[in-house]
Amino acid sequence: MSVLHSPIHDNCTCTVDVLDGEVDAGHGFRVRASARCAQGCDLSGVTIAFHAPGGELATAMLAEADDDGGYTTDEVTLAAPASAGHHHFTATIAPSAEGLAHAAPPAAFEVAAKAHAARLNAWDLPSAIVAGEAFRFKVGVKCSADCDLAGKPVALFDTDQRQVSTAQLGNDIWPGTTALFFAEMAARAPVDAGRHEWTLAVPADEAGLPPHAAGTAVLSLNVVAAPECSVTVETIAQDGQTPIQGARVVMHPYRAVSDEHGIARLRVARGDYTILVSAAKHLPIRRDVTLTADLITRAELEHEPPPANPDDFY
Amino acid sequence: MTKRLKNADEAEAINAKGVSRREFFTQGAAAGVGAAALMSGTGAASAAVSATDDIQWDYEADVVVVGAGCAGLPVAIRARDGGLTVIAVDQNFDPGGKMLHSGAQVSLGGGDPVQLRDIAGQADKEGFITVPPIHKPEEMTEDVDFLFNDITDWSVVDAAAMAPYRYNEREEHRAWADNCYGTRQFLIDNYIRFGRIQGTHPNGGISRARRAVAFLKLGDKTDIKAGTVTREDAGIDGKSSSAFAPRFMADGSQIAGPNTVTNGGALSRGLEFSAREKGVQFMLNRRMVELIREQPFSGRVIGIKAEYSPRFDPDTGKQLTSYWTQGNMEETRSTVYIRARKAVMVSTGGHSQNPQFRSMFYPAWRDPAYGSSAMALLGPHGQDASGIIAGMRIGATLAGMQQNLGTNITGHIPTRIATFDSYTDMLPGHPTFSYRGSTGITLGSSSYEHLVAVNQVGKRFYNEMALGSSYPTPVWPGGKSAGSPTSSMDHVQGDWRNCSPDWVRQMYNKYSHIDAAIAMNEGSTAPDFYSGPLWAIFDAGTLDRDGWDISFPFTSDKNGTFFTADTIEDLMVKLTQYRYQRVPAKHLKETIDKWNSYVDGGKDPDFAREADAPMHKIDTPPFYAALIAPIWHDSYGGLRISGKAEVIDLEGNVIPGLFAGGEASGGGQQHGLGRCLVHGYIAGNSIVQMKG
């Protein structure tokens, strides 16, 4: 004997879990829908439709029943609207292929969309900047949602929040990155020696679609008095007595890199220093000096054996 | 009912004569036919007794060797030499265990044949060795008593003030010393070529040079009998490993001569070849889950229960198969019972890949985020303590468990980043490379200048310059760096001065970076308080300064151990893709900002790193995160064994029919191969000499 089904099963349920918290406006967010038939129908393969106020966004099929007898879709990524704020959606159970309808109240869910964040970074800043002198560095800005930021302005503010420099992000992204737009900036150092913390900033664009929040980063300057002594460090490989190119010589805050002749030159103020020298595949060395005049010194670095494979010993 | 019994006695009829790899494969195929024919035979019924009456034995042999690695292969060969039938069961798809990727460093001594050869200034019979002895005769001259005293010397402490010899089981080590000569000769007789004696292997004694490394000569074909291996099978440096040797075989010119190569491939494949040639039958892809004793805690051990444990390439889905097939038993049933007429040998390896087991000694190591060496090679069931646990379940006692904490290589941080399997340098070419996905970036100690190391919440935990450090073990040539107040030749065994407080204060040099690395942090939550993964954070400036190669195979963007990002914030997000990154690295941006401010200030108030090397900002995009993976390499502590390698029960009595050795056994602090090989040799002799 066959069982006749009503074309509509009432009192069914449909729910949606939003898997992401706050998301970037216009960006994807993940949801998972679940449904249950009050009459115990097998809902696997039944479609769930996700709706925004303007229409259907996406559909997904319910999978096999879980241990509790509920049916759930895989994760579905929906697009948040391009504006910031709380956005509301619904999900419904679509009629089955046989025309059977599962009547359930639309499952309401919402997502919070926010303005995109701007992530700033500066590099190639001289480690020591002579007071009052010009200096240059690079600044990069990345949108949290990888937006094209070409032409966006970046400003530099001093400790007193006075704008001291501006630049526009270029059209290219920094090599090796996916969406880091960059610019070279120039500014003039304060006249007072010491540490100065300036601020890099990109302005907000709240009205844009999608909107972008303002972003800032600290630019830390080591401002030094005019140098009084020259220091020349000859970096040599101890075993072959050959010059080392690319060795790092650090007399904080001064830094230099040795040339093809193994020579690193620094201009520094008088005072007490620790000279640290290191190079690839060599063991670093240090020497403490009190500098009252020019110094020429030699740094012999011991070659570091190739990294031992422990299995060759154990 | 009909017994589905296959008798390994049939192995007598299968005796390989192959010399080359190709010929060996051909014969392997023939052997497979032979094995298949056995499937239909009813054979003799097994005689399960007492509580085991219900067991339907599927296979039967005189000796069942569980674990065809460093301890197991010698037992199997020795038993075949004694006329016994042998089934060697291994959970992996290929024999060899961890020995296959080892350095083949075998420290024996007591006047062993290689010591005597070098003392006499002789070369090997094949004439492969063309370099003179490395040590003076007096540096290798000793007898068994001297060796025994050396490896049980209570007075020696290492640079971490640990005592590597004090706690060694006396009976076990007397037997070990007594059998070093025999084991070395046994190995030589089974296709193992040893180079010159060179120093001593960790915890192989301090007073004499005892280590010899197995090698092969490069040749036109890989031929174990001829002692040759092709360049391709030996591996191409920095490019490829091979199915023959999972790690690139290192240059052996210092210990043997030009065109020789060394590592576990030379040792493991030699023993495997000999075992197959002598008729050992291998049931691979089969994990022992139970030792079967006549009564739960009494009577003889009469067999094992073993489950099918095939491995499949994660990329292709293809089942992994052994390098050689001669003597393989094809069996795919889920569970089989294998009866042992005389003995079962537990040579299953240690417990380094069992987080619950190893955490008995150091709770922080309960975190499965920390692996074991050779994880890719051995798979999920390697070094899982299965043999030890099976022994405990039938009444075996343990020994030497505290010795897990007595050596520098057990729980440690290898200097290879961007791979989960950080202990080894496997390259593409071995079938298990896909399990790791990347070789990793191998760092020298100076390279740590260029990174910041953070824990799972993104905070630094130690001076990074110390991460590449380890303290040495007290071995040849001794001296302060090894923890002994004198050189090895002047070492006085049992002298209190060797461990006087004044001396220990002078030479102590242990860094606690591993302890800091796995300490609880704010991401650790009850009940396990896992410490989580560690990350090396660096930037494009690092690559420019130190020349790191981040291309494949050194890194992979698919295995979750290496990430590239435009910003530190993006890096924080990407880290969550790693399976053990259970919490966000929420402090990472703050940590890098703080680090950069330290560089600007010239001081590292947290860890005083400014004293060790130049500090560099991490500010040049792109930014990188590479996994720093702590590893529990070898394990100490396991089944207590007698001088005959018999397993001992809780009352101090021998469990009849049960033998153990290698890392499945406890009571010995010697690292690795020397310990395991001798145990296997002893067990094999003991089983052959058993009555009945």
C-alpha cells in the first residue's frame, strides 16, 4: 500500500549559523544552513536558498543526516554588501524535485560588515639620521581586503602632530606581495638628537564603497648628532684571509655593510660602542671600543661549518 | 574448521640469489608467486592452548619478529642462520625502521673487529678503504671489561649535569659489551662495510674511539653484494633522495675513501638484503596490536595479533610498496594471528611518537604538535610505543624510563624550519616525501640572527641565538666541551673528580630554550595546557642578508608549515591554517613592533640578544613564518630485558618466549644503532639456543 504525502509539510525548521564574525564590507563570509522536517523526511539533496533583501544570493544542498537527524549544508560563502553596518539575510527551504514543500519560517541571520582596515609598514629607514638632515624611506599600505590603493595619500606627522611630508601610493605593488602598494617618502629629521616617534597615516574613506578606515603606524627615528669620527672595518674570512662582501657592521645606532673588498665604513659620534660584525655562514664577533678619533680595524670572522645533520652524528 | 595456516617453513625454498636491484625485483616477483601458493595450503593445525584456545592462527613460524628495523633484522637473520623460520612483521611498507634514515653510526668497541683492523693499519678485504686509520692504535685499544666499565661509569656527567652511564642496567650492559665483537663481525658477514673508526657515538663511552660508519661505494649499479650504489640511489645533494635511501647519502671520503657514501641506506639495505636472501619472510603493512600469552600474566608468549596498516601517497592515493619484494607475504586482511613456536621478538622501536607515553616524562610533550624524527618515513604508527604497551599488558616491567631526560637529542629543537619532520633532511625522491611536503630550511647557528621566534600566541620565548645550541655528550675526545675534565685517553673511570661540584660549575652549559619553547602560554588551556606550535618570523631582508632558499622543496605552500604575507597582520591570519595553531597568534604584530623598537634602541630588554649578534628589524615585505618544530628524536626507557634480551616481568622473572631490544627496551642510555644492533644479535643467539 502506498503512502500519500501532503504536498506541504508544515512546522519544518531552517536555521543558519554564521561562521565568521565581523567581515570586511563587500567581502565573503561563511555560513552553514541546517533544516529538519517535522514529519521526518529525508532532506538530503534538498536545496537551501540564501536571500539578501535584493534577491537570491546563493543556494546549497543539504547533505546526509547527521547523528541527530538534522540535515546541514557544507560551508557556503556569501558576499557581504559593500557598505559597513549590520546586514540582514534569510534562508529558506526550496521545494523538492518532486514538488514537496517543507514549510519553515525563513531563517533570519545577519552579518556585521566593517570598513576595510589599512595596514601600514615602513622600511629602508636609515638606522641613524643626522639631526636636521633629509632622509628617505619606503612606506607600504595594504588593504585588509586587498583593494587597489594606487594613488591613495600617505602623510607623515611629527611628534607634535604637524604634517611634515606626504606621498601618493604608486600604481605597482611591492615585489613578492599580493596587494601592498608603496611609495617613497622624504622628510627632514628633527634638530634634536635622540629617539623620535613620528606617525604615518592614511586617511579614512568612509563614504566609499567599500569604505576604508584610517590607518596609522609609528615611524621611529634615531636622530644623532653630526658624526665626528670615521670607522673603517675590514671584514675578513679567518680561514682564507679573503674579504667578506655583505658583512654587517653594527655600532648602534650606526650600521654599514661591507663592499666587495670587505670594507665597511661608518661615520659616528665619539663615545663608547660595541662593534658587532656578522656575515652569512660566519660566526658573529664583537668588540667594545671607546671612540675618540678615527678608527681602522679588522674583523676576522670564523667560518661556520655547514649545518650539521643530526643523523650524521646520532 | 579449516585452518588458514601458512607456514613460514616454506621460506626455506625461497632463497634469493639476486645481486642487482633489477634481478632482485625479478626474483621478488617469483617469491610472490610462491607465497600466493601457500595461501591455499591447510598446513598443520596450530596448537593454541589454555585461554588462547579460541584463536585461529593464520600464520606460524619459529620466530615472529615484530619490527624489521635495527634490532629486528639482526634477530631475523641470526634466527635464519640457526635454521629457524622467521616472519618479520612491520607496520611500515618497507623494512628498516628509523635505521634507514640514520647516519649508520655504529659504536661498539671492546676490541671489536673494526677496531682491531684499524689498530693493525689494515684496510677492508674489498679494498674500498683507501684512507689510513684516523686514530692511533692506543686510542682504540681496549678489552671488554674496559668497555663495560666505560658504559657504566657512574662518575661521568655531561654538560647538562646529566649522568648518561650511571643508570645503565648492569646485566644488560655486561652482555652488550660481551657481544660487541660478535655483532660487528656478524654485520660484516651480512654485507655491512664499515669505514675507519672515528671518535665515538653519543653515550657510547668516553675513553676510547669506537664508532664506525657503514658505507657503500658509488658504482654503475646498486648491488649490495658488490657493495655499490648508484649516484641516483645515493641521492643528489640538495636535489633528491631515492627509494633506496630516504636521505642523501653523505660523502664518505674521510672514513673510507673517494667515491664512497654513507648513511643508514648502507646499513639498513645491507641487512635487509641479507635477510631476504636468507629466507626471512616479511609481512609489511602490518601493525602488531597484541602479544598473546598462554595466560594473561603467565605462561609462554605464543604469538601476536596484527592489523593491516597500509600507507598511501597523500597526493596520488597510490599504495606505497617496498623497495625490494623478495620474501614479502601478501596479506590484506584486517586482522591476522601469527603463532610463534619459539619466540616473539619485540623490536618495534620506541615511544617518541606517542604523546601520551612520552608525556610520562615531560608533560609538555603531550602536545601532538610536537613530532618525532622520521615521521614521514615511518608513518603514523612508527615509534608509537606499541611494543612496549603490548608487553606491559602481559606483565612486562619497564626499565630506565628516567633516562629519557638524560640526553640532549631526545626532546629538542632541530635547526631545520618550515617542515613538520624537522629532524631529517629528506628530499623528493623517496616515496614518503609527500607526507612531509617540504625538506625544510636548514639553519646554521648564525642564521638565528635573522629571525624572531614566537610561540602560538605570537610572543617571543627565548633568546633566538640560543635556539641553534645544544650541549655535547661525553664521548671521544672528551674534555671540557664534552663534560669531562680530561681528554678521553686521560679519563679515569669512576673518579669522583669527574663530577665534582667545582667541575660541574665550570663546564655546565645547558640552554633551556626547549623548555621555554614548550612552556605553557596564554593560549594553553585545560585540561592539557598544550603549548602549541612555534614560528620563525622573518622578512625579505633576511633572505637578502643570509641567502635562505625558500623555494621548493625547502618550503611548501601546501603543508601548512610556511607562509608568506604582505603584512604581519596578514601573517597572523595565515598561521591559523596550520592544523595545530589552535589559537590566534594575537600578539604577533605587537611582538614584531616591539622587536623593531628594540632594534632601534639597540637593546633587547627581554632576552639580552644585543650581546650576541647584530639585531635586524623585521620590516621589509614580504613577511614569512616558518614552523619551528620541536622533535622527540630517540626514546629511552622501555621493556626491561635480561642479558639474553629476554623480557622481564614485574617480579623479576623472565617472560618465556618474549624477547625485546633496541628502543623498545629500556635500561640503556647509549644512543641508537650500537645498542639496537647488539640487542638484536643477542636475541637472535638466545632464541637459536633455546631448547625445545
